[in-house]
Amino acid sequence: MTGLCGRLCRGRFTAPGVVAVLLLAASAAADDVEVTLEAGVLGFSYNEAQIPNSNAGDRFDVTTVAGDGPIVYGRLSIQRTFADRHIVRGVYAPVRIEGIGAFDEPVRFAGEEFDADDAISGLYQFNTYRLTYRYRFVHNEDWSLGAGVTGLVRDANIRLVQGSTRAEDPNIGVVPLLHANVQYRFNEHWGSEFDIDALASPQGRAVDAILMGTYQPRNDMTWRLGYRTLEGGGDGSSVYSFAWLHFGMLGVSYQF
């Protein structure tokens, strides 16, 4: 996921600043505001990296040293609806996993070489901050169908530490994604929802999709239970990184 649209900049990213921008972007008068808190557990099917993506680097399984879960995660989203058809949503979605492991063979990563059969502290981070615009072109008692675009800012990093040897590859970048949302109501209280942000290019791909059931005990509250998948990565001249994550989620939404 770090290479879909190229490496734009390096360094640290401040979550409060991004969240403030997302909130300001949706601060105009609107029909309603919905805040959703999502939490659950996540795990990895795979997480592979090679940095640099050349003869100077070795491809390795990041889960060997950082772990593959399950770990607890959380996600926050705030959305506003305008004129019943236009929806703006801001999302803060952090992913961070750390562990200790060892490689079977020596690994060259980010300019350093790490020995085999010796403990390594590993970190994988993929925090994202998103702003989505959706136009709801079908909206009735049973169905809601919408499509739009998402701007994603990633704050990613892979770090390895073995004794005094330390290497990491922090990366901040912007990725444009296509967005779609489908909702169906079975009755007054029960429904289902599918939501996806995705895009592919010759250099990489990114997919974040969720399928969930919903229960609305009252007009201003909705409970959510479902499965989310996040998959993608980049294959560029300097970075090869692909990961596939699975999330079991429970969420609650409040409307104001």
C-alpha cells in the first residue's frame, strides 16, 4: 500500500492535525451528523517487504518479526449528509503491530543487514487518514446506493532492531481511491451494508472493504457487526510492500 501512487514525502505525521482538517471539511450546515466508533481484532494473511526493491535488499516476511495477530484495533469516522444526497466522511484508521522474532537467513533492509537466528524487534505501521465524498444516487425505504472518491493519507513504517543495528522506512503519501457504498434495510430495525475504497495501477493496488449487518434500536443509534478486509501494496523501484489484513469488527453509530 505504500507504493500505489509513489513516495511523496518522508517523516512523522500528526494525527490531531489531520483529524482537525477532516472535521473542518465537514463543518458546514448539514442534514445530520453521524459518528461511528469501530473496534475489534485484526490479523494478517501475509505481509511482505523488500526495501530497497533491488539487489541491495532482500524480500522477507514482516510477520516473522512483527507478528501476524490477532491484535485489538480501533477506527473512528465522522460523516455529514447534505441535501439528503451528498455525504462527506472523515476516517482515522490506525494499524500498528510490534513483536520479536528471528529470520532463518540474513536479511538486508533499508541499508542494514540483520543476522539470522538472532532476536529482532519488528514494527509494522499503516495509519490512514481519509476524506470521502459520496453521492447517493438511490435513496428510498429499502435501498441506498452511492459512489464517489476518497483521498487517503498514509503514515506507514517498517522498523527492524537487532542489538545496535536499526533500520526503518517511514513513508507518508497521498493515494486517491474510488468509493462505493450499498445499504439495504430488511425492516425497520435490521439491515446490511457494504462499503469499499479501492484502486489499482501498474505500480500497486489498495482495497479496503467491509460487509456488515446493522441493527437500529432507535433513530439516532445503529449497531454494526461485520468483517473488513484491507489488502494492497506497491511494487516500485525503491519499495516492495504488500499486506493482507482481516478485521472482525463491532461498531456503534450515533446521529446528531
